[in-house]
Amino acid sequence: MRKSIVLALPFALCGLAFAAAHAEETPAQLVAQAKIGMAQAKAIALKAQPGKIVKQELEKEAGGSGLRYSFDISNGKHTYEVGVDAKTGKILENSLDDNAND
């Protein structure tokens, strides 16, 4: 029995290390990784898609640097999703998303 525990321990520790490395990062940790701030990202998004921002978030997502500001922007008739790379300021997405408020 003791031999089984000793053999299993390294695998258990590897599992814990993997889980810790892939745990959700806090909003503060994401902000610390961003090279541009929310205000600058909003200005970039509104220049690409004028309207009113109805939802905003900073998130990890595939594409670009992997860290993006995501905005739902309403122009009264339609809602668009605009993604701005949080490290470069480049527009990653600008698409119609009329289901954003569902």
C-alpha cells in the first residue's frame, strides 16, 4: 500500500500543478497583462463601430495576442461585437451580433 501511495504522489502533484496553471485568471491579473487601457480600447472600438457600448469585458480568447477587450455596441437598430486586442490595439472582430442581448 505504501508503495502505491509513493508512486501515485508524483502524478497527483502534476495534476495539481496543471490545474493551477490553467485556472481562471482574476480580472486584476488580466488588466495587468493588457498594454492598453479600457478607455483607449473603447475609443478604438467606437471608431470602428459608432454607437453606444452596452456591454464590455476583458477576456482571454483565441486570436491576436490572446487577450482582448470585447464590446457589444448598439447603434439603435443593430448590435455589433467589436474585439480589440488588449496588447496591440488592433481590431480583431467587428461583426453583427443582434443576439447579444438575448
